[in-house]
Amino acid sequence: MFIKQRPSWSVPESEVTPESVYLNRRKFMTGAIASAAALSIPGLVRAEDTRPGTVLDYKAAPQFSTDEKPAPYDAITTYNNFYEFGTGKQDPSRYASEMSVDPWSVEVEGECANPGKYALEGLLKPHQYQERIYRLRCVEAWSMVIPWVGVPLAEVIKRLEPNSDAKFVYFETLNAPEQMRGQRSLFSTIDWPYREGLRMDEAMNELSFLAVGLYGKTLPNQNGAPIRLVVPWKYGFKSIKSIVRIRFMKEQPKSSWEMIAPSEYGFYANVNPEVDHPRWSQKMERRLPSGVFRPNWIETEKFNGYGEQVAGLYKGMDLSRYY
Amino acid sequence: MASAVTNKWRGIAGKCLVFGLALLPLGFLVADIINANLGPDPGQVITEALGIAAFQLLLVTLAITPLKKVTGWSGWLRYRRMLGLFAFFYAALHLLAFLQLILGWMDLWATFTKRPYIIAGAAAFLAMVPLAITSTRRMMKRTGRWWKPLHRLIYPAAILAWVHFLWQARSDITEMVVYAVILAGLLVVRARWFGVSSLVPLKRT
Ligand code: HEM
């Protein structure tokens, strides 16, 4: 029998506010119009929630979820770093609709037994979706709690059967300047496409997640539709969005930020308050949403509080050198 | 006599207009704060808006002399001090917003010694302080022949503010390039009209 040890940061299922409560709260706020409409249509028990996206079928994964309060949907979908659509925090929510995500396919290549071009549906079909409420810590010293829906990265990787030479997994975002205005900029220092990578053992860690949804529905484009990585113990830029390529590699790939500013951003990018960044102190973070008069500062935790799951990956490594 | 009076009123009306315009960025910000319209991270938005207002006003202040030269109307000069003081006002608010809303007055030493973009911003701000202090008529008299060379500190201040802006860029520098073109334009016309030495602070010419 397999008895799972409950990590300290997890909470019993009963304590996690059910997702329906958020939906309800939201619905309540959309006000009388929606409820009046619902009441006037016979047989329609609940008012449809007005968020875009397709409703997903998933199971909660409380053992991987924090009990902290998720940021409101609007905060998660209007405050984004997705430089393919501009560097302003609101640019992605304004312009990401210019990207077409259906149909979508992911090219799998490199050191594995099952390379090829996978339609998104084919890549995901065998897996049961889970909801995981993770903390996301940006290197800019802010953070949010986000209820993702998706599948463990390890499950997908196992099906692709990497061989013994696969020491790293490399990911690429869509490169489509005609759909992504940020890529058309003359003065961008990013060499598109956006690239990220993980060491194989990091990718196989139970926390590594491929998200396809948010708050129970498919991802809005600005959050990295239709499929994105979520590695919650690393700074947000590691969680690459709108993935079109997965490559298993022998050598350590270079990530986009490493290419631009190697002295600021390393390959590992683990959340670590002890390692200073040349721009932002990493000791504290603003947990969003934050207020003007009462900024919501909290102390940043090593590995974003997921040390129990991941600290073992870095045993013996000097994390101030491998930042 | 009559025309002197209308001129005086015109001057006051012009000053009120410029004053009102210069307050607009603050007005928009306050309205956004009241309406909770700044998104989930208001401290960051406020800090950025004040920083860009300070920098833009600095550039407008620098544009006054060229405007006078191009239009042949010396009335522009009337607004220069006010614009410069507004630039300083926004820079001071920008610094305060950063300390209060982003930093929470924590980690001050590391912030001001280890972060290149902050050091550039702080240097720009420090260069603006003596200009604000010596902007009154009385201080103008007291500083006498030193006033003009002292006030050339506005050039390094503007350049440092731009460097500060550039160094906080993550990846895309389109905006910084646009401002670089404007700033370079303003400096180059001055150098051409009045000689390079007219740009050197603290040098009496
Ligand atoms: C001690 C002085 C200063 C400090 C500590 C400071 C700090 C900051 C900080 C923290 C940011 C936001 C950076 C980011 O999040 O990436 C910023 C942006 C900026 N600052 Fe300053 N600053 C100072 C002085 C100045 C001065 C004097 C000016 C102009 C006259 C200025 C103009 C700007 C501009 C234009 C931005 C960019 C705003 C944007 O992103 O749109 N700063 N500053």
C-alpha cells in the first residue's frame, strides 16, 4: 500500500474553499441581471458564469494545493507578463486575443521514443485533469495564488518515453509575429521564440504541472493558452506559456532570460530570498491583490514554500552560484 | 497702459493653464486610486506613473529654450521655473511612492547601493535638489553669477533619469529609444546654438 505523507503546506481537503464558492461569489457580483435572467429561464438552475472559456472536467488535488486565498479571476487575467504581447502588465489582456489557439499542436523532439507533432487533444487525452492551487512568485517581487487546472508534467513526459540521454527538457512558446505584436517590436532584446528548460528530475517532480485551465475553465490567451508550464518553486518566468515545442536534450538548454542577462537570470531561477537579484530584493513579496494604503507584503520563502517537495533536487548545490 | 494690464492677465491665465496641465497626471492618478482602478498592484502602477511624469516634465522644461528660439516668443520662459519645479515635485512623489508602496522602507541600504538603476535614479534626483532649492527669486539673487552654471545640472539630471529608465527595462526598449531621440534632439540643438560648453554644469562661461 502506498501511504502518502502529507506535506506541511498542504491542508485537508475539507479546508479548501470549493471552487464553486468563487464562482458563486463572482456570480453574485455580476448582479441582479444575471440572476434575474437565470430565474426567468425555466429549468436553468444556476446562472452561467460569464467568464470566457470552456468548462473543464477535473478533480481537486488538495494534497498539492495551498489553502491561501486565490487571487480574483480579474487580477489573474489582467496583470500578466507575456512579452509576446507587450511589456505592460495590461498588454497581454488587451492583445492576446490576436493569437489563435485552436487548432494547436505541440512538436515533440529529441531524445525520446515518441517524437512527433501532437495535436493538443492527443497530447492531453489520456490524462485526468486536476485542479492545483499554487503560489506563483514573480522575480519582480510580487506573487499571486492561482487555481490551475491541468495535468502533471511527469505523466505526459512518461508517455513520450525519453531515453537515458534525455537530461533536460526544453520548451518553446509560439513564435508568430503576425499574431504577437510584442514580437514585431524593433527594440526587443528577446531572441524569439521564448525558451525555457528544466532538468529532467525537475520536470519529473510531482509539482511540475502543465496547465490548460484557470478557475475551472480553459486558459485565457493572456495566461498562456492553450497549454503552459507551471513550476511553482521557481520564479514565474520559468513557467513558459503557449507551448509549441518540447525537446528532450542531452545538454543544458539556454533560457531566454539567461540569454539576455546571464548575470541576472540563471537556468535554475529557484525562488530564494537568500540570493539577491540586481534589480529586486527577493526577501519580500507583494501578495496580489495589494492595496495602496495597506500594501500586502509577506516574506518570501525559499523555493516559494515548496522546499519539502523540491529541496532534495538541489542537494549539495551552491544555490548562490546556480541561481 | 491698458495693454500692460491685459498682458499681465494673459500671463496669469497662462500660468494657471500650465499649472493645471502639469497637475493632470496627479489628478488622473488620484482619480484612479479613488475608483480602485489601478489593478491588483497599485503601488507599482503609481510609482511608474509618477516616474514617467517627472521625466516628461523634465523634458518639457528642457524644451522651453528651443521653443523660444524657434517661435521667437520669449513668453515661454515664464513657465520654465514652474515646469522644472513640477518635475521635481513628481520625482519626489515618485521616490516617496517607491519607498512607501514598493519597498516599505525595508532593505534601504542594499537598494541604494546594489541596484544600478536605482543609483542612477537617485543621482538624477540629487542633481535636481539644488535646482529646486535655488529656484526662488531670492536664491537667484544670492547665487548670482553661479545660478546659470548651477542650473546646467538639469542636463546630467535628464541623462541620468533616462539611464535610470533604460536600466529598469526588462527586455523591450522601444519607449526608451523614443525618449532618447527626444532628449538627444534637445541637447544637440542647444549645443549647436550655444556651443557645447553651454551644456557643462558648474562651468562659468
Ligand atoms: C532616488 C530616486 C529614485 C528611485 C529610488 C526610483 C525608483 C524607481 C523604481 C523602483 C521604478 C520602477 C522600476 C521597475 O519596477 O522596473 C522607477 C521607474 C522610473 N523612474 Fe524612478 N526612481 C528615482 C528617481 C527618478 C527620477 C529623478 C526620475 C525622473 C526625473 C525617474 C523616472 C523614472 C521613470 C521614467 C521610470 C519608468 C516608469 C515606467 O516604467 O513607465 N526616477 N523608478
